[in-house]
Amino acid sequence: TYQKIRQVRQMIQDAQSAALIEVDGGIGTDNAGRLIEAGANVLVAGSAVFSSANPEKTIAALKKGGQ
């Protein structure tokens, strides 16, 4: 997954496009940082937030790249 995101990021840069890469599904604090590093701009993290014991803390951690 990360390699594919890197490939798409490179294609976007090569085309000088302003397109964003959105990843939806399977997003959590354990992988958000790696997805962002790979080139994702938008992360959709429904289950990670709604099933969390502390949604506000989870959202804050996701915004920091999962830290």
C-alpha cells in the first residue's frame, strides 16, 4: 500500500497536478504517520475514531501522524 501511494504521489508531481491522495479504510494511529510519509494528503478514519474510548484524543493523535 505504501509503495503504491508513493507511486501515485510521484505521478501527481510529474504531472504538476494539485490532486490529493485520500486513503479511506483501515486508518488508525498505528499507520497514519506512514501513510502521510508515503504521500497521502487525506485520511478517513471512521472506525478508529468512533470505536475509540477517547475520540478526541484519537483525532488529535491522527492529526499528528498517529503519534
